[in-house]
Amino acid sequence: MDVEPAAQPRPLLLVPQPSPRHALAQRVKTLARKHGLTVSAITSAAAFPEVLTILRDRIAAGHLAGMDWFTAERAAASCEPRTLMAEPRAILSVGVAYWGQDAGKPDDGVPRGRISRYARGVDYHEVLPRRMRALHASIEALVGHAVECRFLTDHARIVDRAVAARAGLGWYGKNACVIVPGHGSWVMLGEMLLDLDLEPDRPLDRDCGRCAICIDRCPTGAIVAPYTIHAPACISFQTIEQRGAIPRELRGRMGDWVFGCDVCQEVCPYTGAAADDPDPEFLPASVEHAYPSLPGLLDMSTRTFRGRYRGTAVMRARRVGLARNAAVALGNIGTEDDAPVLARAALGHDEALVRGHAAWALGRIGGRAARQALARAWERERDVGAREEIEWALEAGAR
Ligand code: B12
Ligand code: SF4
Ligand code: SF4
């Protein structure tokens, strides 16, 4: 008689169950995507002592000169999340991606400048907080109770890139930008400090390897060492934050940038792998929001400036800053044909800062019309700074 073999006991398989804080973290990140936050990752609310050391060194070395708000005290506060909320339990680092192919400058015969991509559409200071607030409401609905939260983006009280790097949202490139897998560095960052127990993500174990393209290609040499930007030499600083004259030795290297600069990101190999899927709110409403006419910027009234750029980050440069930048850009890419526009600005702009930079541009372009305009401006100008620019242009420039 055959005897059935006894059934073997089945091995007990232990499938790890996600902890409640892990499961909640996943659901929060899924909700973030639904609210238009392309990427998100979580880190603890612990302090950032190693970042504080970096910030102090950079301030001491003068790399942040010109941004008077960037004091050692502010730096210390920005590395301690507990100065923002009594008991934060997690930080949700969020980002909106904005890379996309564009048609480039139109071939319409108009000399045009260039606005950096992040500033072409709706101001990210408006977009990110709006989406974070909506996400916060959804999180409260999910957990069924109120959750204390603090929203931040581009705020002097936290270092956005440091949070993103520690959360593993991305990793630091040598251009100091946080590179996000699948999106390159084309991601604007924000944070939500939350009184909610969420499992932190891990930092990414990535770096640039031997690449140094951004360092070599920065037009002004502002990336003075890997991960180190000398802000006073950065075109982004000069076109956005600088309120006075742009140092003459930099002007000729600024190309056609009139607001910000994207060079160290455009040349990065990770840009080639970035998703061509810009957030619709970051797209320009018109060509003037991406490649503005330089004569147009030089002649622009306050009313036109506000009407066109209200609600975009470009407002930060103010009308006078944008006109000054346009003069420099026209000096770089213009020809003798542009002398009449520059002459009008050098002789008649209501801001001496713009008259002076237009004189510089005339000096750079050279030619008979430029020299005549400079001579007339010299007779008429009373502002000391603008006169000094005319003098330089007559001597060193338009010969
Ligand atoms: C001040 C400021 C500027 C200044 C100074 C730039 C700078 N690099 O500091 C100026 C006006 C020049 C500027 C320009 C730009 N900015 Co800006 N800026 C800021 C701001 C307000 C503070 C940055 C800061 O703390 N700087 C202090 C210095 C020391 O930090 P850092 O240069 O970033 O250096 C970090 C790394 O290099 C790293 N690090 C240092 N040493 C080492 C060593 C190793 C081995 C490693 C791995 C890392 C590492 O640690 C540092 C601290 O995080 C932040 C918003 C915020 N509140 O955080 C936005 C911010 C950094 N800017 C941003 C952007 C988009 C720009 C521009 C691209 C805009 C443009 N198109 O013109 C350029 C890029 C210039 C550049 N290559 O950095 C984004 C960056 C997004 C991203 N994915 O990285 C931010 C985060 C704004 C935002 N909320 O999205 N900016
Ligand atoms: S933003 Fe432009 S000027 Fe500034 S570091 Fe990058 S490439 Fe250089
Ligand atoms: S260009 Fe090269 S060195 Fe610079 S951030 Fe990109 S990968 Fe890093």
C-alpha cells in the first residue's frame, strides 16, 4: 500500500510591512504630485550645522557681498528650523520643474535680450506657496486633524538647496545647483515644515565626477571653485540684485542676459536628460517675457513695465535695473545701427544710471554716430556717475 508523504510545513515568509510613518510619507508625496509639485522628498527637522560652517566661510570670503541681508546672524537662523516653528517633526522639500525646449529668439531683426527661464512665467514665489497651501489642506483632510505647517520658498530663513540635498530630492552640482534626477537643475525649490511624523528619505549618493563644464563655461568666471559661486561676479546677481552700476570689467562678458543667467545650467550634461515638460505656469506669456526687445526695455515707461511684468519674478529688477541691463546687452550684441536708440537713452533717460550705461554701450559699439552722441551727452550731463561713464566711453571706447 502506498503511503502519501506527509505535507511539508510551508516556510514562514516575513514580508516587511511599511511602518505607519513610512506609509503616510508615501501618501503625502503622492498628494504633492497631484497638487503640481513635480518632486518631493522628506528630511528631518534637525539643524544644518555643516551648512552653517559653509555659509560663515562664504560670508567671510566676500562671496555673498552685495546681499546685505545675508548676515552671519541670518545664516545661523537659516540653519536651525526650530527658529521657524517650536516643534517641527519633518520637512517636506518640494520642487516645480520647468525645463522645456523653446523656439529661441525670433528672427525679426529686433535686437533682443534674454530672461532666465525660471522668471519667464508666473512668479515662483506665488506658484509654490499656492500649491503648498493646497497640499497642506489635503494633508489635513488625509490625517483628519489640523497640522501645524510653515511654508517657505526663497526665504532668508532656510537654505532651500541644503534641505533638498539632505532630503534626497536632488544632489549638489559643481555649479552649486541642486540637480534633480529626470529634471536636471531646472527645479524651483520650496519647503513645508510640518508637525507631522514622516519617515525621512535618504540623501542621494551622486556627484559630478570629473566633469567641470559649468566652471569652464561660466562667462564671468563666477564659479571660483566647485560648489562655490562668487556672487558679485555672477550675472544673475548683477542683473537682478545689483542696484547701482554694474562693474565695467563684467559688462562685456554678460552677453544678452537682462534678467538672471542660465549658462551654468544649460551647459550641464544633465540638462540633456531633463524631461521636456515645463510647468505651464512657468511659460512666457509673450516673447517680451523671454526675449524682450532691448530698445523696448530702454524706452519703457513705469506703466508698461508694471503692465507687462507684474506677477513675474522680473519685477525684482525694477524698471531702472532692466533698462540698465538692456543698455549693457545692446552694447554687447548691438551694431552701429543701434546707436540712435542708445543715444536717445544716453541723452534723455530719466535715470542717470541708465544714461551712464547707455554711454558705455555707445563707447563699445563705436562709430561716428556714437561719438557724436557721446559728445552731446558730455555737454549736457550733470550727474557725476553718468559723466564718468561718458568720459570712459569717449576715451577708452568710441575711438
Ligand atoms: C542668494 C541666492 C542667490 C545669489 C547667490 C547664489 C549662490 N550660489 O549662493 C545669486 C543672486 C547669485 C543667485 C543666483 C541664482 N539662483 Co539663487 N538663490 C539664492 C538664495 C536666496 C540663497 C542661496 C544661499 O544660501 N547661498 C549661500 C551659498 C553658500 O550657498 P550655495 O552657493 O547654494 O552653496 C551650496 C552648495 O554649493 C553646497 N556646498 C558647498 N560646498 C560644498 C562641497 C561639497 C562637496 C558639496 C557636495 C556641496 C557643497 O552647500 C551650499 C549651501 O547649500 C536661494 C534661496 C534660499 N533661500 O535658499 C536661491 C536659490 C539657490 N537660487 C536659485 C536659482 C534658480 C538661481 C539661479 C539659477 C537663477 C538664474 N537663472 O539666474 C542662479 C544660479 C547661480 C548659481 N550657480 O548658484 C534656486 C536654486 C534651485 C536649484 N535647483 O538649485 C534657489 C534655491 C531658489 C529656489 N527657491 O528655488 N541666487
Ligand atoms: S548663473 Fe551665469 S554667471 Fe552665475 S555662475 Fe552660473 S554661468 Fe556663471
Ligand atoms: S556641468 Fe558638469 S560639473 Fe557642472 S553641475 Fe553639471 S555635471 Fe556637474
